[in-house]
Amino acid sequence: LTSIQDIRVLGDTAAELDMTVGMAGTNDGVLGFSANAYSFEMELVREDDEWILISARWGEVGSEAR
């Protein structure tokens, strides 16, 4: 699951994006699954007609992004 909090377009060739991603999967634990939510802060540049990711930081929701 994804949720975009903010998109900031800086001029014609740069952008910043803040989003939250929820992930779940199976494991060998008591309940058989685990779930976490992470926040992402990304920096992108536009080259020709494509946006290219140049930097990303992430961390668990509630902690500071890395």
C-alpha cells in the first residue's frame, strides 16, 4: 500500500516526493506474518521526458528517515 504525502516540483527539472509504504509478508513467527510501514523521501531529476531517482532516504514510520 502506498500513500503520497507531498510532491514538490522545483522548476522544470527537479522534484521531491514524500510517501508512506505499508508492507506485509509471511514469516515463521507465531502469527505467520509481519507488517511494517516506512516513510520515503525521494529526490528526482527530469532528463528528456523521464523522471530519474537520484536520492532516497527511508525509515520506519515514527522514526527519522535515513
